[in-house]
Amino acid sequence: MTQDERTAELSANLEGVRGRIEAACRASDRDPDELTLVAVTKFFPAADVARLVGLGVTDVGESKEQEALPKVAELTTEVRQAVRVHFVGQLQTNKANRVARFADVVQSVDRDRLVTALDRGAELALEGELRHTPLDITLQVDLGEGEDQGRGGVLPADLPALVAQAADAEHLRLRGLMAVAPYGLDDEGTARAFDRLRELSDRVQGDHPEASWLSMGMSGDLELAIRSGATHLRVGTAILGSRPSPR
């Protein structure tokens, strides 16, 4: 596939996803401008990130530190300044320093030790002028309530304590909540899970009005997420195609 063919493929896929978002917003009486589309580019090259930025994408998502760090470093200054990089995968505390160097947002914060590690990593990155603003974070909630179908995250019962810690972290900015729909649910069950996250978000915003992000919805369930109030959608396959096997 030539470069022009790949750009055309991404453009067509992106147009399709944007059309789905617009249709879902019309059905829910929402404004599409309320939503941020995060194109999940894991396993795809920096060249695809550059193509997407050229097509108007402002946010991309990565989930593996060892892949994301060199990929972000490969971006031109112009592309890097035009795109916000979200880290959306499970993160080990010993990799927090490296992620804080390149990520604008970490969406998958799920435990107190990770808050501490990211706060320290952001502090070091600021001191080293590797970043110039606090690190934005969202807290990942386990909508499977700890059962096998869960997709990671803090249990709802433990969320208030994590919110308080994150809000007090000096070098982090608590932006809101994130979740992945549990495995094995039909549309009705997924909608209930997303509604549950919205309820939790409303409670968090009662004490922290600035924590208004609600990151939920992917390629297969973005319409349900929009209906439940999502502000950020994390879409990979529908935009970039089937992912190649990781090297």
C-alpha cells in the first residue's frame, strides 16, 4: 500500500467514525463538539499518527510504554505540537517516570501507588523541562465490580479515596473518569455499565467540578457511550483497521 493509499484509507475510516458520532449525537440530542475522539494508534507507526493529524485528529492513544516512547520521539515538532498523547493502557508503577515524560494524559490510573509514582514522574519531567504543564489524568473504574469480566480499574467503593488522593497531587490534574465495558455484555448490559460510570462521574464532579471528562466507548460501543454522556471516545480498529501483531 502506498502512502497516498494509506492516507485515503484512514480518511475514509475516519469519515465513517465521525458519521457514527454525529448520528449518535443527533439521537441523543447532543452536540458532537462536546466529544473528543481519541484515535488509538497502538501497534501502528508514527507515520500513521502524522497522517491522522493531517486529517484533523487532535488526540491519539497509546497503551504500551515501550512502543509509545520511541514513537512519540519520532514525530516531527509540528506534529507533536498538534496532537495530545493519551496513555490508555495498564501501567506499572516502575514505568510511570518514563510515561510522564511523553504523555499529555494518562487515562488508566487505578491505584494509589500509581498516583504517587505519576506525581513524582511529572515533577521530575517538569524540573527537567521535558514537560511544561501538570500531567492530566483520569481514574479508571472497574465496572465489572472485580469479577472476571472486569477490564481493570478501581472498584467503585474505593473510588472516593483515590479521587481525594489524585485531586491533592501537586503535579497532576484530575480530569475525570474512564472505563472499559466489561466482557460478555449485550447492548443493554453495556448501557447499564456506562450509565453507572456516569453516575459516579456526577458524584465526583460534585466535589471537583473540573473533573468533567468521561472517557468510555470504543469502536464497537461508541453509540451507547455517547447516549450515556461520554466526553471522550477511544477508537482504534474502526479508524486504523485490524491491528498487526505486536513485534
